[in-house]
Amino acid sequence: MRECLEKLRQKMKERGIDVYVVPTSDFHESEYVGAHFACRKYITGFTGSAGTAVVTMTDAGLWTDGRYFVQASKQLKDSGVTLMKMGVEGVPTVLEYIGQAIPEGGKLGFDGRVINELLGEEMEAVISGKHGTVMYGEDLVGMIWEDRPPLSRKPVWILDEKYSGKSAREKIGELRQAMKKAGANVHVLTALDDIVWLLNIRGNDVPCNPVVLSYLAVTEDQVLFFVQEEALDDEVKAYLNDLDVTVQPYDSIYEYVKTLRDQAVMVEKGRVNYALCHNLDSSCRLINRMNPTALAKAVKNETEMENIRRAHIKDGVAVTKYICWLKKNIGKIPMDEMSVADKLEEFRKEQEGYLEPSFDTISAYGPNAAMCHYSATEESKAVLEPRGLYLIDSGGQYYEGTTDITRTIALGELTAEEKEHFTLTVMSMLRLGNVKFLHGCRGLNLDYVAREVFWQRGLNFDHGTGHGVGFLLNVHERPNGIRWKVVPEREDSGVLEEGMLTSDEPGIYIEGSHGVRTENLILCRKAEKTEYGQFMRFEFVTFVPIDLDAIDKSVMRQEDVDLLNAYHKEVYEKIAPHLTEEEAAWLKEYTRAI
């Protein structure tokens, strides 16, 4: 790492750059990135999924959040990179540090393709007080990374309309109407999930996210698709041609935007990269707003909703079989956090239409489950024993949709506290799923329904209660979400509309002891309309049993017992027909009324 840093500093010195920023990002502001974009990992040695490196001629820092403090401390040892613990008192933010580190008249450098326009403008503002300038045209880490993996160019495939429920031609027409309403002549899209949703295509260029590395420019009479042509076969080329979509080389988007003159260009500054915006001619007017595709794809149509239900039956069968296997074999065969996660993947692969995981599985036993974003490794994996609680948070990508489910399972004897915490979490999840509310509500209005059972006891969980979920797309999708705090950068406080798919995942985490999380996905639906307005409700689409061995009924109100019994009745009715006779008999007992 020290050698890498010195090579980077040499490149900085040659260009007169005083401070260089290396984020965790690709050219598209993706949440997860492919191996080609792991520049921050290369330069620091830190392998976590979130973090920003800032390098000066004398120092280097790595900013990451509390999920990764322990991991980063180990990985940064003797690297020459200092861990900067985000949110900890006395630790400056990245922007504050840049403001302090940049000298008078200094130069701030970064690859403008991996910094979004909004962040770039904030950096400009920070260094303006010292009359600093920005250099964004070169990827200095790429220059020193000799064995850098190539850009992914996995095959693109067409998502049949029997899954999407709407043609790409219709979607493009609706987007043009939204552009017209906004007064835009050109719309430049860089968010990969927005692009593939609009064109009804999918790929595999980002792990667990079936997207395609690409850009898109839409005008009143053109759709330009900037993509690596090697990823397109003849069928896909013909499909795109039939849509009147013109294929262009992936990197030529930067030359294209230079040709625009006197245009009203709609972009989303938080999603479009700095380099693209700064290649636009000064005669163009920027219209900054959320991509219209973001809301359109979040509101699933009737076909998508029906497919989502089918996907969750398949996933429910796989996870139910897994729990049955786990409960029957714990203590009889060797098990660790990684081997049992692999076993769940085996059950999913048995389901028709299964493609891949929708995110890296969180498989956590005992104290490890108290770290809500724990990731087991060969070094850290715990051996499962017939006692205590085991948590597994996982999901799948199916042709019919994306799943995300968490279950916490009693492997044997539990303490009274473990049972209480498990029961509170189940009560919280079921209460939120059963709520009714007026249209216009956001997740911010509903979060208390889930947290009330914890807050009444002086407890809390330090993460959102729910996030939006895509349709055979990203497992985290805006603009819907459920949380009690406004977190602007999360972009998940939108009005809840019919067709939005959201997670319902409360939990409780006791450091050094145990962690509990129970997660179902809920589909927003219309309820009755009265003189007071349109009422809304949620529909559970996840059907997997909840471990009655961990329930303390004395903690529950009668309405909580009724909700659990009703949910279990539905689980048995939907899942049992797809199980073996032995598994169905187990499920009948496992979902018995209490």
C-alpha cells in the first residue's frame, strides 16, 4: 500500500495536484461496483463496500462508517492510511478535511467520472475560499494499476414483456412526456437501473445487480445508447434497432455532450458524473431533477406485481426448506456461517427462474449478528452450535422479480432476553405490515408503528425500517423507504404509491451477545376510498415461517398473537403444496396457531 501511495503521489506531483480524492464509485453512481472500479480498495487495501480515500503529499485518510471500523482498523494497519471514523466526534468530514488540507491556490484532483456533479460542486465551494482549482480529467490510480481488471461486458439480454408488463416503446414515450413537462430537449441518464428498466433489458455487469454498463441520451426524436458493443448479440441489436435506439460506443457519451448547443438538458446532479456535466457547452441550460424513470420504475404495474408474488412463493419455498433443514440438522452435522449460507443458495438454485443472489448474504451467529452488516469470511466465520440465535439476511434475483428476506432462527436454548427481543421484533414487523394510512403518507409517517414496541422499553435499532426494492433490479431502490429520521442523501422519503415494493425489517442488536432482525417485503396497495380520501394498505409478499421456538407469548398483546397466527396460516397455505410430505408436516407444526 505504501508503494502504491508513493506512485500516486508521484503522479500528483507531476501535475501539481495537492489533494487527490478516490471514492467508492463507478461512472454511474452505483451502490455496488465491479472489480474494474475498485480503485479505493487498490490504493488503501480496505475491502469494505463504502469508503472514500483522500491523499495529500504527506498524509492519506480513509473515511468509512461504523459498520467497518473494526475491519478497516485491521486492514489499514501499516498501510500509511489513517482511518477516519465518520460520525465520531472530532473527526472532520471529507469536505472539511479537503478544506483544511488544500493550500492557498492549490489543486484538488479526482477522476471526474466517479464523482457526481453535486459532490463536485460541494468540493469546488470548499476550495474556493483558498482560490483552489479542480483537475478532473485523469484517473491517476488507473495509471499506476498495472493488472487492473477490464471493464465488465457481460451479455445483454431482453426482458420479456410477460415479466415487465409494459413495452420499452411505451416507457420511452412516457419519459418524453415528462421531459416536455419539465421543458427539457435532452435527458442524459447514467443510473444503470434506470437505463435497463427503460429499455427492458438486463445484464450482469455489477455483482447481484442485473444491469448493463451504459449511458443513455433521450431527445424528442432520438434514443442514443452508449454501450460496449461486444455485450450485444444480433438479437439484442435487432431489438434495439426496432425500438429506434441508436447504439454508440460506451465512452463516446463525453464527445456527444460536447456537441449539444443551446439545449435544455435534464440531468440529476446527484446521479450524473462531474465529467459529463463539465463537458457540456456553456450554451446549454441544466435542468436538475430526479430522473422521471426513478419514480416510474418504483411503481410496479399489475403484471410486475403478479410476477413479484410468484417470485416470492419460489423464494419462500427455498427459504422454508432451508429452515427445515437447519432446524433438523443443527448439532448433528458440522455447520459454520459460510457453509449454511451456501446451503441456502443450493435451495434457491432448485427454483425455476432463479438467476443469482440479490446481494451478498449476511449469515451471522450469536454475537456476530449484533453487527447488522456483518460479512462472514474464512477468518471470521463462527461455528453454529445447538443454542442461541442465528440470523440470515439474503435474497434472490428471479425472472419474476427481486427478493430480500431476513429470518432469525433459534438453534437451541435461548435466554429470556433473547426471546423477548425476538418477540418484539416480530411484533414490530407484523404491526407495520398491517397498518392502514391515507395516501400522501411517506415512510417517515409510518416508522413509529414499527418502533413503538422498542421505544416503549427504551430500545431502538440504528438503521432504517425499510427500503424500496426493484423488479429484477437493485435490491435498494428509491424513492420509497421507511425511517424516522430525514436523511437527504438516502433519497427514500417519497410518497408511498400503489405498486411500490418496500422492505419491513425491524431489529435489535446487543453488542457481544446477539442480534435479531425479521424482514418481509410489503407491496403498497389501495384500500377503500372515503370522504376523507384514498386509504392505503400493505400486502405481504414474503411467505416464510417465523420461529415459534423463540416467541415469548407473554410479551404480546392479543392483536399481535392474531397477526402472527393469520400470517402463519397464509404461509402454510401458500408454501406447503410445494414441499415434500415430510417438509409439509414439519411446516404444519412450525406454523401452528399459538
